[in-house]
Amino acid sequence: MKGSRVTARLVGLAAALTLPLTLTLTACGVPPSGVIQAGEPASGMLAPGPKPSVPAAVSLFFLDDGDLTAYPRKIGDPADLGTVVGRLFGGPTTSEAATATTELPRLKDTPEVTAGSGNGVSIRLPDDVAPLSRPAMLQLACTIAHTSGAFAALPAAQRSPAHTSVHVLGDGWTMSQSADSCPARPQP
């Protein structure tokens, strides 16, 4: 008998606790209901911000027996000239070094790269960098001129590599180089 009294008391207690909750929800204007079907379940949302970029091949120009030669590299955002220029100053990779050399110095700090109006690009180098050689300037000008997407907003007639010019600023010196001496666009 004792077991049935305990069970009866528990059932009574559960009912007593449920009744005030039901009354409270009803009093607040929440009608009782069953499951409401509303289509597909919610899925995750994309956070606002830049879309992830797909790596693309860009041509970094190094020297092969003194001749400007394009070496393709995969870069996350080819329109990001700062990254492209940083990789160029980083020099040839181990596999490229079998044939490629560079006249560009290794930099301790990242250069500032600014795309100006038209096809002009300015590169400010850290204070301790000496003026660049002509082959180094051509490496910069040709790499920038052949970078896909760098000047995509310009009319097609102005996107020619020959119209590109690079202005390099150092500590107390400035140099400019056009891309008119660059090799033709490398074939993929």
C-alpha cells in the first residue's frame, strides 16, 4: 500500500506543478498548440565581410641568365598588389632558384604599395634600402603590369602593360620605371 500512496502523491505533485505553468502561459496570451510545420530547418548564415578569394596564378618576374622571365605563383588575391610585391621581394622559391635570380633586396619590413589613378603604382620601401638597379625596377614594373585584376576597373585600352609605371620611394631617393620593356604577357 505504501508504494501506491507514494506514486499517487508524485502524480498529484506533477499535476499541481503543471497547472500553474499552463495557467501562467495562457494568462500571458500564449495559446496552447502542437508542432507547427514551417518548411526546411534553419541553416547557418554567412558572417558579413569579404568573400574568401580563390588563389590565382600571377606572374612574378625574376631573372634567368639576366633575362626577365615570368614565374607563376598562386596568390590568394591577385588584386592585392601589396601581397604580390611582398612575394616578389621575397625572392625565388627553392625550386625557382635553380634558374631564377633577383636584383631586389630582401626586406626586413613590408613595403607600402599604393595603386594610384591610371596605371601608376607607388612603392615606399623601408628607410634602410639603397636605390634599386634597372633590372630590379623592371622586375617590379613587369610583375605589376602583368598582375591579373590589378587594374580591372580601367578601360581595356588603358590596361596594357606598356601603360603601367612604377614609382619607388626610398630614404632620400625616388625612381620610376615604365613597363614598356616588359616581355609579352605569359601564356597560361
